[in-house]
Amino acid sequence: MNGIRQQATLPSLILLGLFFYVFLGHAHAITTTDPVPTPLQHGKDTHLFESNTSVTRLKITIPNATTVWNIPEKVKLTWDTDNIPPHKTIRFYLIKDDMVIQELGVFENNRFAEGISLNKSLQTANNYRVMGIELFPDNTQSIAKFATPYFTINGMKRVANSESADPKEPTVRHSFDGRRISYVDELNVQSDHITIDLWDHGRKDNDIVSIYLNGEAVVYQYHLTYYKKTFEITLDPSKPNDLFLYAHNLGKYPPNTVSMELNDTHISKKIVLNSDLKSCEAILINVKQ
């Protein structure tokens, strides 16, 4: 029996001896007066620790929760970064209700950008945010991005027409960015503030669109889904307002098609718009107060 027990435990004794040899040897190396080797000196761990030291970070400092932007004044951005070289670029977006409504620009990592113009059609609200994202990172496992707290934008104040104003008939836009605009409907509303629900019409096929009001983007590069996305617009009561769909791609089943429901305090209207890379469908909206 003793012989059998010895044969059965011999491999275990060998493994146990190896364990103490490695453990004690390593412990001895750490407790000597020699400098403790850093993880980067161990070949097997080099990639892991190098990737940790190259993690990039971005923090936008302006705007912040106390910021107030006033249209049409030009605005500035400031930010701090870690491990992003100055020649690298960062793209910034203006967001409202989790929807991108304007691209503010792409800037080299100089930690500030100024002289930025905002869309004049933006309305007064306190739920705007700016999002920044690092472009072309060296480490694709670490892409720096940051979204600010909510802050306030004051929209442009409407000036009533005076009797001395130019009596010329308002013009209607018939092209934009080299694309033809065709009007499919005209709508009269009683308020200059209306809400619009936007969703994909038909099958979902990765359509990317923007919605323009009087030549200014109110929704920018939005990926259409079946879920309704609600946004608000401010109309100009002094003229017909053109609202058109701009396609950034054709999806799987062209043309790009959206369903929209427009609502003010008195009416609700559903409209379908189609657009491709050469033409845009649009509607005219008049404020009848």
C-alpha cells in the first residue's frame, strides 16, 4: 500500500516542488535590492501594457452646463485631450434630443476652435449638447469621445416686417447643392413653432438623410429607423418656408423615403418624401396667424 501511495503522489510532489521553486524564486527577485522590473520589460506583457498607456481621452470644457449661445453670434469650442497628438483631428456635432442637428466642424487637436456659425433656424431651448469624437485613431481599440452636459441656445429673434420693407414677392427655392427641389405639398399652420415626427417609410434599408428648413439643416445625417424621432422647428412667418429631404446615400432600395407627421396646436399632417442623389422632394409651410 505504501508503494502504491508513493506512486500516486509522486507527480503531485513534482508539481508542488515546481510551484514553490517558481513562486519563491520570483518572490526572491522582488525582495532583492535590485530595481523592480516594470511590466514593459516582460516580453509577454508588453502589448497589453503599451495599449493601456496609449488610451486616448477627450473632454469638452466649453460649452458646459452654464454656457448660453446666442444666434447669430459665432461660438467657440475648447477641450482637453490625453494621448492625442496635435496633428490629429476631432469632429464635433451639435445634438438636441439625442439627434444630430448640425456638424460644427472637424478641427486639429489645438484644444480650441472659434468663429463657428450656428444654423439660424435653431430655436431657443436648454437641452442642447455638443459631442466630440476622435478621428483616425492610432489605436482603434481606444477611440476618444465625449458629450457635454445640457446647455442653452437662444434662437434668433424674429423681426416683424415694417411697411417700408421691400414689397418683392418671396422667392421659392428650386435647387440646393446642385440638386433639383420639387414641391409635393403646401401646408398652412397657425403657429411658427411646430413639431415633426420622422421615421423610415417602408422597409428599413440604412437610409441616411438630412432635413433642411430654409436651407439650414435641422436634422443632420440621421440614420432612419422604424421608430419615430421627434424634433421641433421654428418657422419664418414672413415667407413660405421650404422643408426638404436630402439623401446622403441610397440605402439598399433607392430612393430614400421618409414618413413625416407635422403637428402644431391645431392640425396634424402626414407626408411622405422621396429623395435621391440628384433631386430632393420638399413641402412649403406657411404661417397663417
